[in-house]
Amino acid sequence: MHTYNKLCKYIAETYYLSSIGSILSWDSSVVMPKKSGVERAEQTSILTELIHNKLSSSELGDLIAAAKEEDLNQIEKTNLELIEKNYNHTKAISTELASEFSRATSLCELAWRQARHENNFPEFAKYFDKVLKLQREIAHIKAEKFGTSPYDALLDSYDPYRKSSTIDQVFSNLLQFLPQFIDEVIEHQKVHNNHIALTGSYSKDKQKQLGIICMEHFGFNFDAGRLDESMHPFCGGTPSDVRITTRYDEKDFISSLMGIVHETGHAIYQQNLPKEYITQPVGAAAGMTIHESQSLLIEKQLCKNRPFINWISKHIKDQFGNKQEFGADNLHKLINKVSRSFIRVDADEVTYPIHIIIRYNIEKSMIDGNLQINDIPQAWNDAMEKYLGIRPKNYSDGCLQDIHWPMGAIGYFPSYTLGAVMASQFYHTIKQSVDNLEDKIEQGNFKDLFNWLKDNVHCKGSIYKPDTLLENAIGGPIDIEIFKNYLKQKYLQ
Amino acid sequence: MHTYNKLCKYIAETYYLSSIGSILSWDSSVVMPKKSGVERAEQTSILTELIHNKLSSSELGDLIAAAKEEDLNQIEKTNLELIEKNYNHTKAISTELASEFSRATSLCELAWRQARHENNFPEFAKYFDKVLKLQREIAHIKAEKFGTSPYDALLDSYDPYRKSSTIDQVFSNLLQFLPQFIDEVIEHQKVHNNHIALTGSYSKDKQKQLGIICMEHFGFNFDAGRLDESMHPFCGGTPSDVRITTRYDEKDFISSLMGIVHETGHAIYQQNLPKEYITQPVGAAAGMTIHESQSLLIEKQLCKNRPFINWISKHIKDQFGNKQEFGADNLHKLINKVSRSFIRVDADEVTYPIHIIIRYNIEKSMIDGNLQINDIPQAWNDAMEKYLGIRPKNYSDGCLQDIHWPMGAIGYFPSYTLGAVMASQFYHTIKQSVDNLEDKIEQGNFKDLFNWLKDNVHCKGSIYKPDTLLENAIGGPIDIEIFKNYLKQKYLQ
């Protein structure tokens, strides 16, 4: 046990260094002055280099090898396995490459903000060229080392042990189902979704207050976390210091609210991770698909359905006045309006998977080398037209809308849709195992829901692989039919 | 030159690591949730350890030795000398001690916030005990190594090359002058300082707006800096990302304004440091005495005197209405009211040095080992009574008021008063060398003032030792008489 403990201490140090990176990253998105980006890129790149050196050192290799000889319990064994997995991932890439990639993504992210604002794809491409080149290099080095495809090598960093073959299966099933289903839903809503639109002006302060009411009821711990504002909603920080953001549109309080409840789903997962392993990989979240399943369960399964809407309707009236459009029935229709739209983060839950599938196909081709940067806009627009029937008129509403590629997060997108599928499965099981769940929700009592998530998902950290975690919690594997049935029942009945 | 360039690159890396620490420190004081302090202490301590290792490595020692053999220009020589000075300071202390000190001060700072709030000295003492023990250890190790007194060894980190013998001289001169002078001023003001007190309520937003107007007129670059709120005003961040704070009292807009202009003095010094050397010690500010001279010049010499008050009076009326009490004459009296008070940061410029001298004497005794922690409150209160004629009724208004000791910054306090003295000398010279300076100030034109400071102080970085910088700029050494004459002319005429 002696070496294992030394190993854990070593890993804890890298955890704290990474957690510094998380705070810097929050800072960059929320408070950093605009001319400080170049310095921030240097800071991040040096930090990345340090962490990379520590996580690929021969000292770590020796500790891992020696710890393997020791008598460990199951959790310790899993932790050791995860440490080694991460060690292999890190060691595959040279420190120079990791640091160069960090600097390139920092600068590309800055350029992207400007380029998106100015609808300037060629300017973005100048910076993205380097990011993609390095990302491909990383993917190919890892692929060779791990005996996987280059894309799967990247995927593994976001959704551990996931193979694109599973994603292909899920996505091709969805592609068979969704386009026609979207048609049907839109037709159905022409008759059944007559609602009063929002026309007022909703102050940022009151929108924030509404969000805080939800966060408090869901159990977010404000002594160990924050709510702020940023260009894109995100959940950042560390499990001891969880920082979520949203953005406010004074004409539409639902957008900020949905941002907040989504990120609160991530945040409470973070806050409930097992404290005793917090600095170890076994105490971290079980990858981004499980993470998105938690945020999407809260946003879509909980907050876009009647029991919650019945409850929040009263609070909306408290904030913005007792108006007709804030009635639960109207809100439910408003929130669940399905439409063909350009922006992923504003998309409804029916069309959302299409946005993801388009990105998934494009990013796979980028990594395989079959798609060049200058061909991205056309590939994007063609796919939008083919699967969603609309064609973006500019880059900003098209392939320039997301931060993921500039920040070097190729392999992340599938997590959203796999997460949405799993969310429907989790919620399906919770409804069966919690007495009167939806009555409780309607009364603003979310304890049983979050306790179930805490006990079955959050507290488990990375003790189990994502698919095993799902299986243990709901008694079965990923199942697209539950998701499809949920959509059919909700949108066509 | 080959090795010198390698050396600069090496030092630049430590600069970026330290700059990460600056951002974390800002974060701790401005946005960090209260339960994240323990994690932050770990982060800071690991970062400190890394920086300490890099700044005391034999690799650095070898680079320094080799660079000394190269043909360098004067600035490069000075930079090399400063690098070596810092190397010697760092190498004197083991990494374990540096890291332990960092962790102890982080935790003590947290405990202090609570203890000050609860007026609980014994609780504070529990944490400060460790800080002081380690601070003494550090001081004694350095003293032996550098052949100075332990206190001078600490002083050197804040005001390079300063000896306490100089401070003793200045402070004993002030102690002969001030107590009686304060009596006289208070008597004089009984007759000549009849003013209307502030009675209104002044919204935080408008106070902030007023502060921003000053910052903009002074030339603060908001694209490379921020203004926020914290328990104590400070100037943090990095020269590329200068972050100042203030605190708002809704009953007193002058307090937040003076906080802002003081910190803006620091901030503009940072923003004007020589860009080409920004990652090198020769490009850093010339120590905290020069730094305080810049903030105090702005706060006291500029903003507490008539020309500025004539200008700001109009802006105050714009924000808060055209009331009698916002007339320049009344404001001038209000801002320059001298009184015996407990809190240093709220003290007027006449009594302020007394607050500093008391702290200086106590911290010297703490380091020499002549004063134990439990005896601090009595030593403090006795000195306040002796020199200022008032005795604090509780710890929070007494020895618990300042963050410096809990954060391990023993040796910093004298900089405030040496800085105030130098500020009066700089301003005295500027008045002589800028045509119609005070007419320009009255018209809101601060360009000549800040250009003089930029050319003579800010742009010089650490090319000169603090006293040489002063001498070059004003043609003479530190001179207490100019300060005393300033006070006499202002407060007794």
C-alpha cells in the first residue's frame, strides 16, 4: 500500500494543477479583459506543459508499476487502472506537442470569438488550421499506440471506452427516425401548439433570481459554487468550486432559465462526486456522456415537462407579473415548440440530435483527413439542408457557431446526444422507482429525484465504466427506443 | 548572449507561473465561494512550490553563472543582477518551507476574515502562530545568509535594498513632529473646517460610474484591466491584466472613490511598465515603496487637493444631484478632515503615518522574537493610546484590522509611509516642471501629470534601485522635510 499512497499523492498534485487550469479557463470566459488573451495563452500553455510532464514522467510510470504489485481493494484497483489509462494517453504525446496544442487552441478560441462576431470564416480558418493539424497528429499518434481509429482515440478522452461503432448505430437509427418524425411533430403542433408568445422585457436581475430559485430548490450549494454570465452557458470550476454561467436575453427569460437548469444538472453532479476520492480519477465524473445525461435529464426530462412547469409557472408570475402567457399550459407549449432552426444551443429536444449528428460526421471526416477546412462550410450547409431542410445564410449561424472545434474538443459532440438518450432512460427508471415523483416535482420537492441521481450516478464517480454505471442504475444498456418513445408520447399525443 | 537569452526564457516561464498565482489571488478575494478556500490553499501552495523549485534550481544557477561571462549591455546586466538577487532569496529557503509557508498563510488569511468579523483574536492566533513561526524561520535563515538583520531580510522583498536604519530615521523624525502637529491641525480645523457632512444614500452603481470616470481620465486601459469589488481595495492581476477593486459604502461615496483612485495609481504604474521587459525582473515595478508612492501621489497629492476637487465636484453633482455639500469648498474640507481614528485604511494623510509606525514597531519586535502573539493586542492598544490618544475597544478595530500579517507580508507596512513621503517629493517636482499643472488638473486634463510619471517612473521598471530612481526623477534623496512642509502648508494655512 505504501507505493499506492505515494501514487495517490502524486496524482493529487496533478489534480490541483489541473484545477488551477479550470479556474483560469472560467476566468477567460467570464471576467478576463479582452487584451489579456495572449498572456492567458502563455499561462495555460505552461500549465499544460507542467501537468503533461508530471502525467507522463518515468517517476509516475515507476509508481504505477510498483503499485500494481500491491494488495489493493476494488476501488483502488479501478483508480490505478484509470491512472494508467490517463498515463498512457498523456505519454503518447510529447510535451512540446501538448503545449503547442494548448497555445494553438487558446489563440484559436480568441480568434473564433472575433470571427464569429464578424462572420469571418477565412480569418477563423487561419487559426483553426494549426489546431486541426495538431489535433490530427495527436489522434493519429494515439490511434497507432492504442490500436483504434484516430477518431476513437479522441472520443476516449470525453467518453471513456466508447467506440464510434456504437455511436454510428445510435445515430443511424436516429437518422432513420427523426427527419420524418420532425415533419409529423411540426404538423401536429400546427394544430395543438397554439400559444401566446413572450412579448415583454424581462430584466436580467429577475431572470437571475428565477434561476437562483431553481438552483436552490435543486440543492446547488452556493457556498461552494457560483452563477455568472458568459457568452455561452457552461459549467466550469472544480467539484469544490463549481461555477456555472448562463446568458441573458431581455426578451426571453426561458433561454437563460434553460441554460441555468442545464448547467445546474452538471453542477450538482460535480458537487455530489465522492469527496474521499476527489483528487483521484476514480472520484471524477464518469466522462462527458454521463455528465450530459445529468444536465439533460434536468433540462429536458425535468424542466421541459408539465410537473416542473406547473411549479415554475408560479415563480415566473412572482417575478414578471400574473400574465396569461405565464400559465403552465402556455409555458409548456412555448417551451416545447419544435422548429427547424440554425443554432444548436437554442434547438428543441427533437431537432437537437440532428445538429449533433451533422457535427459528428464532419468532425470524423476532419480527423480522417477526408474533409479540408475550407470545405467545412459547404459540408455543414449541405447536411443542414439534407436533414433539417434549412440552409444557413452565413457562417456565424452555421459552422462558426460552436466553441468546441476552436478549443480543440473534437470528439465531444456525440456526448450530447448519447447523454440525451441516457437521460430519458434514467428518468424512465426514476419515475418507476420513486413514489409519486411527479406530484412531488409539481410541489417543488425535488429531493427524491436528486437523491436517486446522487445515489445511483453522482456518488459513483468513475468507479464504473459509463455503460456499467448506466446498467447498474437502470438495469439495461443504452436503448434508443426509450428515447424515441419518450419523444413520440410527448410530441404526438 | 546565447545563455543570457536562454536565461530570459527560463525566467519568463516563472513569470507566467507567478502571474497565474496573481489571477488566483484576485479570484480568492473577489469571486471565490467561501468553502473553496481549502482547495485554493492547496492550489497556491503547489504553484508556490513549482515556482520555488524553478527559481532555486541548479539549472538556473548554472545559467546565471554562464550569462555573467557574456557581453551584456547595462539593462541586461541589471536584469541579470536582479535575477541573481531573486535566486539567492529563493535558494535560501527550502521548497518545503516555502510551500508550508504558502499553505499556512492561505489558511490564516481565511481564518483572519472570520476572526476579524467575529472580533476573535484567540481564534486568529491559532493560525497566525504557524505563520509567524515560519516567517521568523525564513527571516533568520535569510539574515544569516545575507548578513543583515532578520527584519531587513524581509524588508528587502518589498522595498529592495532598503535598510531599517533609514526607516528608523524617517519614522523617528515623524514621531517628533506628528503628535503635536496633529493636535494643532485638529485645533485649527475646529475653526476652519466647518462643513456639511454627507447624509444621503449613494447607490453603488453611481459610485462605480464616478470611479470609472476618474479611471478613464487618468488613462486606465479597460481593455487590459478591470474594476471590481472586494472586502479591501487592492490592485492585483498582472501588467497585461491589471485588476483593481474597491468597496462601496452607500452612505459615503468618498471612501470608494479614494479606494479607486489609489488603486488606479498602482494600476497605471503596472500598465506603463516597459512592455519589452515585461517577463523579466528589470521590467517589473521598482518595489512596493515606489509602488505606494504612485498610488499615494494620485490619492493624496492629486485627489485630495483643490484642483482635482474642483473638477470632480461637477461629476459628483452629475451623479448625485446639485446639492450644497457637493461644492468644491465643502468637499475639500470633508475629504481633508483630520481626526484620530482606529482604522488605517480610513485614516487621513496626517494621522496615517502613526498607524504605520505602530505596525512597523510591532512587526519588528515580532520578528526579533521580543513580542509574543498574545501580547500583540496590548502592544497595539498601548501604542495607539500613546501616539494617537485613542484606545481600540476591540480587536477588529485594532490589531485584527489588516490583512498583511495573516498573509505573511511582514515588512510591507513601511512602504506606505516612505511612499507617502516620496509621493510628496515627486509631486513637488512635477509642479515645478509642468507648466500650469494645476490649471490643467482643474480642467480634467491629467495627461501631463501621467506622462511625467510614465517617463520618469513607470517606464523605468526596475532599471534603477528605488532610491536612484527617485534621485534621477527629482534630483535628490528621500527628504522628510518636503513631506512635512506639504502637510504644514495644507493643514495650517
